[in-house]
Amino acid sequence: MIYDLRFKIKTKILLFVLLSLFINLKSLFLNPGLVFAQEVSLSISPPLTEIAIRPGKSINQTITVRNDGVPVTVVARIVPFVPLDTSGHVELIEDQTSIETFSSWFYFDPRPTSLGANESHQYIIKISPPESAELRDYYFTFIIEVQNNNNLGVGVNNTQSQARIGANILLTATKDGNPQKKVSIVKFAAPSLIDSFSGFSYQVILSNSGGGFFKPIGKITVDQIFGTTTTFNLAPLNVLVGSEREIGCLDGQEIIPCKLPGKFLIGIYRANLSFTVDGVGESHEKQIYTVAFPFTILLGLITIAVTYGIIRRLNPQ
Amino acid sequence: MRKFLLSAFLLCTLYFVLCTGVAYAQAEVISPNYIIQMPNLNSGAGLPSSSNYKVSSTIGQNAAGLFSSAGFRVKSGFQYIYSIIPFSFTVSSTSINFGSLIAQTPSTATNTLTVSSGGAGGYQVKASENNPLKIGSTGTTIPDTSCDTSCSETTAGAWTSSSRYGFGFNMSGDDVPADFTNSTYYRQFANRDGAESPQIVMSSIYVGTGRESTVTYKVNISGVQPAGVYNNMITYTAIPAY
């Protein structure tokens, strides 16, 4: 009897496993669209490549694309860009003429590539500016574009989302590796007068009118007259030719606002901006002052005094 | 008992093989028509195998003297970030269905955009549409919304009236433009057919991971909108800051 019971239990377990297997296999083959989430997820590395190269020379650069989502088919292309704003954002120039102008500079596999889930693909890009290339900077974005499944949404009112991801390539065509670099301090500013409880940040904007992009290497040193000294390291962000870039400060590997620490500030603060271009050459400097005064406390005291005076007048006794 | 265990084991193995993805890492790029000679020469790229990879080290050479002999200098990554961290972008759902459109009854749907720029000082995501929602065969469109009073591809406006028609989107969550004041504010998508430039829908100047925003798509049609199936495509382009 016990043997019969055991046999029945085993049989039921086996039937359950068989049934589960059948249901999932049926879903897999009859409704493929329901099995996979439609989440498209890509990553690209490295996010930035900086190249200085003599025209006529060539190099190979590898960019790796990884698929962390559903299987996709992707296509690669290289598109020139110009700086969009002071925050390091780009404006892609995607007209066919602009793309074709540089098509001979880059050689990589342009064919559609299938990427399964968790699969990576390396694009080996041969970069060869011709000998006739003008000695200046050229900026590009290597774009990976997902080819959408055109069968999705057929027959229904639908919008499809297409994902593209990019990595930037900053290329300087130079004979000697040392293009002339020219920087201007567009802005080094902070409020002149603040309330002691306000807090404030320093704003730094640099412009590049030279022949190659650069990074500012330097710091802001803030001396509180008769007080402490605070130092901020400037973030070595790229300032591209013909553009302006707002430079933040660095805390370890993070970019932070150049904000003076402390909840209560009082006195005169002398800030000195000092940096070099790429860490070499002459130092560029500018100095500004900020006065912090406890206006709110003063206002409060005045209010109390006036109120007290009024009360005394109304009640002389 | 043995037979039972063996059967269960075989069934489970069959199940896992058929119903779970098997990922093969791609060892190298090889194609019968595209031969790569000396891959990765002069390259500092690829996914890092060590967190101590020095981004600031140059591949090729470091000094001007070495440049003059080799003729190039390459740096990968960001000088202040000591590992090459991949830049990643996720779109939660690529197919947004609106179902049957009923006059003066707005239909909405959402998906999410997620960006991780741990290896970059900032990023941007731009969006544009290939054309307004359109019946492919006839070219009839549902125009981009003008909201209750006005809105464009660059500036959001309140859109709450059911007698205002069109197609638009709202953004909420991390790093979205400030003109999306609340959930009732919508923009048009930049229309590439109309030579409009893609517009930023997410951006930051800071290093960040898992930055997520929600896109809410909204369609509202009038009673005279021609019947048909309307489709279009929204392209989202995520690029790290330089």
C-alpha cells in the first residue's frame, strides 16, 4: 500500500514536470513575441577616444558593443559632430554629404551584426586621415543603431522606439603632435555679496580658439581672509576648438559643483583660478572676491529692535 | 526510484536547454569577407578586465618624441576616471501600442529610458520621430500636438483638453528637461521629415548610473480623423559627453 502511494506521488510529480515543460515549449514556439521582453539594452566601450595622428598614418581602435537585452541586429556608422553647448553635449551632423566627406578616413565592418542576449561584438576601426588632411581637429561619434523588427505593431496603432548608442572620437590631425592651443577664461564668477547662510559656487567657463582640443589642469584656491583655505581641483574636461566648456570641480572620480563647503560663511573670500593647458606651459590665472555677511541675522535683530521700540512707545510704563 | 530521478533529471535538463538563453562570448571578429590583421594593435579599448586599468596611460607613446617616430597617440576613456566603464542605454519597450483610437478620448502609453554613464562626465539622450503618426498606404497623418495653447519640439505646454488633438510626449524622472513641469506638459517630437533637429530629452553633466526617465506618449484624435492604422518610429540616441 505504501509502495502504491509512493508510486502515485512520483507519477504526479512526473506529470507536473511534463505539463510545465509542455506549456513553456508551446509558448516558446507559438507566441515568440511573448517570451522575450522587448527591452533593448546596449553598452559601448570606451565611451571616448582621443587621437593625435599625423595625416597619412593609420591606427586601429577597438570599440566593443555589448547587448544586455533582447537579441538585436545592429548597424554601425561614424558621424561627425560639433559641440552643442557648454556641457560637453554633441550635435550630430547626419547629412549624407558630411558623412561621406570622411568615409574614406574610417574602415570598419558596416554590415548588420546580430547580437544575442549577453553577447559582445568588437568593431575594429582603422582610422587613416589622408596626407592631404588639413591640420586641425575633427570630431566624430561612432553610432550603433538597432534595426527595428518591422513586424512589431503591424495592424495596430503603434509607435516604435529605436535605440542608438554612441561613443565619441576626438581626432587631432597634426604633424608634430603639438598643435597650438589657445585658451580664454570666458567666465570665472561667484556672487560678490552673499548672505552667510546662502552658500555659493564658483562658475568657470573656458573657450578654445587654438588648433587642438585641450584639458585644463589646475585648481581654484579659496582663501578666507583671516580664516581657512579651501582648494578645488578642476575637472580635466575637454574644451573643443571653437567652443566653450563649463568646467566643474573634481571629487575623486566624480564631477561636482565648485561649491564652498560650510553652512555658515562669514568674511571676505578671495578665490584664485589657476590652470595650465594639458598640464604644460604658462599658467592662466584670475582672481575674484566674495563677501559673506549675516544679513538675515542682522535683519532679524533690526526687526526685534524696532518691534521692541514700538512696544515701548505704546506702553511707556 | 532511480528511474524516476533519472527521468526527472532528463526532463529538467531538456527544459533548461530549450527555454533559457545560452550566451556565447564572441572571441574575435572574423568574417570570410573581412580579415582583421593584428586586432587591438594601438588600441586601449574593450571591456576592462581589471579595475586598475589606467586610462591616462597612452597607447603608442607618451612624449612628443615618441609621436614624431610613430606618428600617432591614442587615449581611451576619461583622464579622471581610472577604469574604462562602458556607457549603457536601455529602452524598456520598443513597441508602443495605442489600441483602438476613439475620438476625443486620449490614449496614452509609456516606456522608460535608462542611462548609465559611470565612465563619462555626463551624457545626453536625444529624440526625434521619422514622421508624424501616419497611415503608410495613404500618407494621412495625426499631426503633432499643439497642446492646449502652444508647444513645440523644444518647449512643452500643458495639454489637458480632450478637444485638442495630436500626438505628443511627456518626460518624467531623472535628468529630464525643466519644461516638463508636471505630467500634463507635453512636447511634440522633432520631426525629421520636416527637417527638425532631434532634441534633448535626458541629459546630465555628472557621472551617474541607473538614471531613469519615463516617456509618456499621448494620442488624441478628432471625430473626423480618417480611419486607419497609424504608425511611426521614435529614435532615441544616447551619447556620453566628451
